[in-house]
Amino acid sequence: MRADRVEVSWDQGKASWLVRIANGEEVIRRYCKISKGSDEQTLRSAVLETVRDEGYDLDPSTLSIQR
């Protein structure tokens, strides 16, 4: 199944990246335990793995990273 939209932002309270996977009205939230200063390629790889672990495919154009 393909995710409609994926958003990633830093959650200061949890000191982790928060990944939001949206498919229709359903939104799944998962955390990635990688450093805040990770480069974009490392962050994209971690997000892709998280999305796949949830059973979704990701179109790279639907990924939004908020730093």
C-alpha cells in the first residue's frame, strides 16, 4: 500500500524524529532514534525503513522534512 503523505519533524520532548505516515484519514506516528544533526540522506533512509516496517511504500516526492 502506498502512503499518501509522509512528514518528518524533530520532537524536542522525545529527542527523536517523529514520522507521520498519512493514508487517507489514517495517520500513523512512529519515532526514529537517530541524531538531530543527521544528514538528509541518513534521515531519508531511516524514514524509508520506518515506512516499510509499517507496510507502506513511499513516493519520495511525498516526503516532507521539517527541521
